[in-house]
Amino acid sequence: MAFTQDTSAFSSKNNYQNLIIPGIIFAALLFSIWLVFQSEDVSEFPVFVTDSFTFTAWVNQGEDFLKDNIKVYTRAVAAYVKELYWMLEDFLLDSSWVFIVALLLIPSLAFGGIKLGFLVLFGTMYWGMVGLWGSAMETLALMGLSVFLSVLVGVILGIFCALSDRFERNMKPALDVMQVMPAFVYLIPAMFFFGIGGAPAILATMIYSMPPIIRLTNLGIRQVPNETIETATAFGSTKSQVLFKVQIPLALPSIMMGVNQTIMMALALVVLATFIGAQGLGSDIWVSIKKLEVGAALEGGFCVLLMAIMFDRFGKAASRETVTLPVDSQKFYLLPQTWDIYPTARYIEKPLQYIHLAVAFIFSSIIRIFSFVINLVVSLFNKDYGKLIEQFINAHYFMFSGIFILLGIIYYDSNIATIGSFPDSWNLSIRDEIAAGVKSLTVNPTFIEITRSIRATVVIYLLRPLDTYLTYLPYWFTIGALVIISWKAVNLRFAIVTAFLLTFIGACNIWTEAMITLSSVLISVLLCFVIGVPIGIMASYSKRFQNINEVILDAMQTLPYFCYLVPVLMFFGGGSFSALLATIIYAIPPIIRLTVLGLSQVSTTYSEVSRSFGGSTLQTLSKIKFPLAVPSLVMGFNQTVMMAFAMQIVTPLIGGKGLGLEVFNGLARSDTGRALAAGIGICLLAMIIDRISLAYTKKQRDALGL
Amino acid sequence: MKTSLFLKTFTALILSSFLVLSAGTAHAKRLTAAVADWTGGEITCQVAVSMLEQELGYRVDRIEFASGTGLWEAIAAGDIDFACESWPSYAEADEVMLNEPLYYEGEVVQEYSGSGEVIAFTTGIIGASDYYVPKYFVDANPDFKGWEDLNKFKDQFATVETGSKGRLIGCPVAGWNCHDQKRLDIMGIDFEAVELGTEVALLAEAQGSYDRQEPFLMYLWEPHFFFGKNEMVGIGLPPHQPCDSFTEANNWQDCGMGSWPASNWAKDYTMNYMNPETMQSAENAEALAFFKKMKFANVDQAKMLVRVGDDGLSVEEAVQEWKDSTNDWQAWLP
């Protein structure tokens, strides 16, 4: 009892002060609503500003200038990359499918064992069986080349960062900005400089996926202990010897982690790059979306998902340290090692172990014979080299047998019988069945009635009022309000920046579009909360539900974001409501995740205390756990807002409006200035909201002493 | 030390792939095509591509790229070698980039005086576009004579999203340059044009309304399979009158009522358009000769449209079916 009395006394003392700020906000809100009713038409920036600030025209003039002067060079770069890309693509498409499968399977077996081997085998067979082999190869080619270039340039830049503090200081802000930018933003300048097709896609992807490799190379090298370096120097190593013989080898695990992240990011953008004319799985998905073929789009999305999982697991397996098992335990090849305690699992694993040993024996014996012959031949010239080579081959018998298998397949393919591309007859596609299932639902009258009423409710009570409110509200009021918020939440300097950025948006004559974008982002974030938080609460109470949730959320985050348009379009048709819904589906995972995280992070002591004071589950949740989870929730808010903004660029495909549509129209009409202005507008809005909510999170965390 | 093993394996794999690469066959005759973003255009494209691939031994990379000025610029820049079935009254770049007259059956159908960065030849398809209402609406409302009466019935055409205004299911893609809203505004029609993003979305919306027997106004073009299943009536927009000042350079200065865009679309002699440098090179002489001779007929496209739109065939299957059933195309080969 004492507990409750204390808090009530505490709050009553501050009652008066507590009311001031809400009071001001409420008054401002009323005033703004009055302003909206006063205005006749949508709020627009004064004509003298928009007419003199012709950003669009400047960009287009700049483009013409670049076209005449710089494009020769950028085009040459693009042409070179295109040659490389075509070479790689030709290789992947012309090689027999068995060869490609083996090429992916053998390293996976080497690093990830049978488990990863099965995954890779399933993934590659799936590409072929749904008839997307060619597209998967194109995506692989795009991704492979961009990752290769990204790692090449990224490692060099990372080394520079590690060696020079000044270079690192200059690089850091750029890396920070790159991390906030939505992926799509990279495609516009790439198209601007390098044209359309695979080459600009590769170059954009290379730049987009570089930050993690730069950061982690830098970090890895800097983490090498000073003592090690000094020892090396004391033994008379030169600077470059220290770098290449000591620092880089020790930084390798960190670099490998960077490579893994780079691969994942590259895959995401390569799929998206279909918007600037890149081929591959992304293009298939996009075409299916455009044709409302939900089954085909789903299968394409699944191919991408499998590819992402495969590379992720491979990267993890390759950079993992070898685990030394206790002597008495049996090594598991397929099942998790922790199941070692179950006799059944041991029983299942036994035959696998024998097979593994037998295969290893066969291959190592063959390789031994091979290395012996090599040794004999080389020994004719130099005995030492012969011995060394023999040892090397014997130590890497797996790699050499892999190469032999690959060569064998090539020989079989070119000299005995052509294997060719994936056989069409091995078809397991179920796209027609999926499409039929969805179709049967969409013609169901009850379903139509339900979707229509949801749509009408959201449009009439949420979307249209907020759209009208934000677009009719005079621009000076909106700018003023946002500036004050950013002043209070961050600092005066950022408030000035906010004012400047918002004025830029207004002066570009895209104020109305920006407000429509803001409105749809706000509503989708609101609905994300309304739907996501309860799911998160449920998940935090049930372990099983949480597991299912995790799997779904993981899958959702790997899918390229225009995949979310498919189900929405299928069930709800086109229009601003569908755009909203797609945004919600895409942006909801962080909210759910961080609600779960926030609630489960609350130390059990607090809930125990609450329960011992007689608090019910609901009270514990709403009074103790939830308030403590707020910082985590705000973090989720922040991520959700960013994702919602990113989604605004693809929603025009199904009837979204605002800045995203401006980007699309600008691109389609080759009006780069217009597309760029709108693209920058989205980024600026996202940046402002990002900074404000991050600062707010920090304050909350500090206040709670976390 | 696992990582170093990984690196070595990786290097070995890369090296071995490059070994194979150098032995691989090079495709000398390789072209890049932009596939059109509507079914009819896709069919025309597939007809051209199947001729190039199956008869003339080319390899054609198909790129998905929204039609519009951006595509014309991509062709002029040489990123894409050719694209199919451009409709002159939709293209705005044709005036700027073509400089040779367009021939149809030996007669000049359109004069051009642009930069010559792009060249074009007619496909044989002749297109027409209009706004349509369903026949059941006209039958139920004998007062409805044409576009002048739209305002009287706008309440029936209104939807949740358009509020008090009527709804036009407009041109789906911005890059098509339909100027729907501009047309409605100049003509004083109190409707809002809704841009759904794709042809399929437009058809789905219209088909849904048709199935529910609701009144709706839609943009569409001929030949199209939608007319096969649904009875539609054109609203008789005023006949096409060009307007020279309605360009981006002139800040879209319109010529008032009765002139473009406040008029119907022109009869469109559609064309395949391509990059002159690539197509006039020696190795692409056959492709160029084919494009000069290609004469695809509306009737054939209409048949294939029905096979794709109603019978659920893929564009490739429909074109293959047509190609196997006739020899007309033999005459287009060089």
C-alpha cells in the first residue's frame, strides 16, 4: 500500500508542471485544426520562392553538363563492368547445371558439413524446379561480381582507415549517412552516371554494400594488440611486413564477418536493381507483381530467400572456429551436436559417420596416389619442392578432390554428353495452385465485403482526414512545429538544420507530396503499433509462439521489399489503402521484435516485486513491464519509421501517392531533377524523424538509468 | 586456420572458373531489348525476339523497363538496343529523337525532324485509345449521350477515394504521358484520374466493377482482350487535334478545349525503335533488315491477346502457337 501512496503523492506535487506541456501541445493542435478549416486550398510555398529555387532545372542542366563532359568516363567504367558481368553470366548460364550445383555444394560440404550441404542442394534444386534457373544464375552473377568488387575496394579503404586516423575521421560520417539511406536511393545516381542494366546495378550494389566491410576491416586491424605489433617491429619487420604478415591475418575473422554482411546487403539490392533494368530473380518477381501472378511472385521470392539463407549460413560456417569435441562424444553430422545425449540421435548418426569416414578414405587415398605421382614428377627437377607439394596436396585433399569432380563434370559435359541447363521436366512448381487458392478467396462475397469495409473505414477515418490535415495545414505551421520538436528533442543546431531541410523540400515545390508521404508513413506506423505491440506481448508470454514468430520475421526481413506488394494487391486491389497495408506488412517486424525484447529484458525481479504486492498479470504488464520496455519500443518506432519511408518508393506500383510517385514519374519521364528532388525529400523527412526519435530514445534510456 | 583454408579454396574456385570462362563460347550476336509493360506490346516484342532468336541466331537479353522518355534516352545512350511497339501519341521523345519519316505500306504516316539519336520502323499494329463506360450503364441511363454528360452522373462514378468527384480509372503508368487529369480539367469534367500503376491493376479494377455491374469510367486502348469479355462503349472524346505548345519545354502550355490533350488520341501507327549505331553495325544487319520488313497485323495480335488474357497462356506460348500455325512471318525475314 505504501508503495502506491508514495507514487500518488509524488505525482500530485508535479501535477501543475506536468500539465503545461500537454496543454501547450493541445492548444497548438486546436489552433492547427482551426488553421486547416481556414485554408481554402492545399498549402503551397510562396510562388516567388519556388520560382526562383528551380532545383529540378539545375539538376537537369547539371545532368546535361555531365553528359557532355563526364559521362565518357563513367560510361567507360560501366562498359568494362558490363564486359565482366557478361563473362560471368555467360559462364553461369552456359555451364551445365550439374557443374554449378557442384560448384556451390562442394565448398558448403567442406565448411558446413552435411547439414549445409542439404540446404544448398535443396536451394539449388528449388531454383531449377520452379523454372527460375536462368534468373537465379543472373542474380548470382550480379551478386558475385558486386560482392567481389565491394570486398576488393572495401578492404583497401578499411586498411587506409586503420592506418590513418584522419582518413577514418573523414570516412566515418559518410559511412553513417550510407547506413541510414534506403537502398533504393543508390539506384538513382547509378542510373544517372552509368546508364541502365547490369553494370549500373553492380556499381550501385558495390557502393551500397561496402560500409560493413570497411568498418569491420578497420575494426579488425585496429584491434590487433599493440604488443604484437611492437614484437614484430622489434624483430625488424618493416611497416608493410607488419601490415601484411601480422595485422591483416589477425583481422581476418573480422573481415570475414564483413564479407558475410556485404553478401546479404548485396543480395537485397541486386534484387531491387530490376528497377534500373537489371535482370535476374528481382525482375521475375517484379513482372509477376505487375501481372498479379501471386503464385509466381511467391516462388520468386522464395528463391531469393533460399539464396540469402544459403549464403548467410555458408558465410557463418566458413568464418566459424573449429570446435574441438570432448573425446568420449560422437561427432554429429546432421543433427545438432547438443542432441548427443539422446541414444536415438546417436543411432541415426552412426551410419552417417561410417559413410563420412568411407568417403573421406576413398578420396584421400585417390589424392594420395595423385600427390605421389606429382611428387615423383617434380622430384626429377627438385626434391624439396616435390615433397612440399605432396604435403600440401595431402593436407588439402578435400579441395583437390572437389576440383577433380568439377573437372570431371566439365569433361563429361563437353566430351561425352551435353548436360545443358536445368531439365524442364523436373518441374515442381505450384504457382498455379497458389494462384487458384488466392483467386477462390477473392471471389468469395463475404471476403469482398470484409475487405471493402476495412478499406472504407481506414480511408474515411484515417487516411483522408490526416492527408487533408497535413496538406491544408499552412507550411509555416508544420515547419515551426517540427523545428520546435527537434529543438526540444535534440538541440538548437539540429532545429536549425531541420528548418533548412524542410524549407528545401518546400522550395522544390513538392510540399504537398511530402505531406502526403508523411501522412501515410505516420498512419502506417500508428497501425504497426496497434497491431504489432499486442503480437509482441503475446509472443513474450509464449515461447512457442515466439519461435514461430522469429522464423516468420527472419524470413520477412530477407525478402526484397516489393514482394510485400503481392499479397496486398491480390486481396485488396490497388489504391492508397493497399499502399498503406503493404507498408505496414513490411515495417511491422521491428515493432514486434523490440516489444518482445523490451518485455523480456525487464528483469524478473521487477515482475516478482509487483506480483508479491498483489499485482495481477495485467497490472504487472501495464504498470511495470510496459513502462520499462518503452525505450526498446521507441527504438522499434525508429526502425519502423525508416522502413516505412523506404517502402514509400515502391508503393506507387500499387497506387501509392506522394513523393514515391514523384520519383517514379520523374524516372519514367527521364526528368532526373524531379526524381532526385523527391528522392532527397524522402531521405530528408526520414532523417529528421530518425534523429528526433533517436534523441528521444536516448533521453528515455538515460531517465530510466539503462 | 579454417579461414585461410577457406580463402585458398575460394581463390582456387575463382581461378578454375576463369579457366572455364576463357574456354567458354562467346555470343557475338547479342542484343538487349526492353520488354513493353502492356500485354499487346509484350506480344509484339516476343514476336520480334522469337524471330531474332529462332530464325536469325541472335541472343536477346530481355530487360524490364517502364516505357516513357526514360526508355528512349536509354536507347539513345546505347544501354538498350531496341524496344517494341511505341505509340507515337504516347511517346513524347519521338519528336525530339527521330529524324526520318515513318512509313506504313510505303506511305509516310508521320514526319520527324529531331536529332536522329534513335531510329524507328512501323510494327504493323495500328492502335486506338479512348475512355469507355460499360454498355449496361448506357442502357440503364438513356440520358447519357457522351462525355458532356459525365458531370451529371458523377455521383454514380464516385468512390471512397475520390470523394465527391467521379473516378476515371486512368492511364496506369505515368510514363505513358496520357495527361488524364489535365484532359479532365480542361474539358471541365469533375472527375479524378486514378493511376493504378500497371495494366493488370487497371484491368482488375475495371473487371471487378464490371462483375459487380457498377458504373465506371476507364481508359483503354484497342486491340485489347478486355473488349472480348466485356461490352464497353466509348464516350466520344472530340477528335484528335495536335497542340504544338503542349511540351515540357513550354511548361505544358495547353491549347484549350478541343486540342490535345483535351481531345482524343490520334490513330497510332506503332513503331519499333532502336539505337542507330548498334543496329547499323555489320553484325546486326540482319536484325535491321528484319525490323524494316516486319509487318505484324492487328488481327493476329488480337488473337494472341485472347489466348493470353482469357486462356491463361504465357506470352511466349501464345507467340509460339501463332508462329507454328502460319508462315506469314517468313516474308519478314531478310
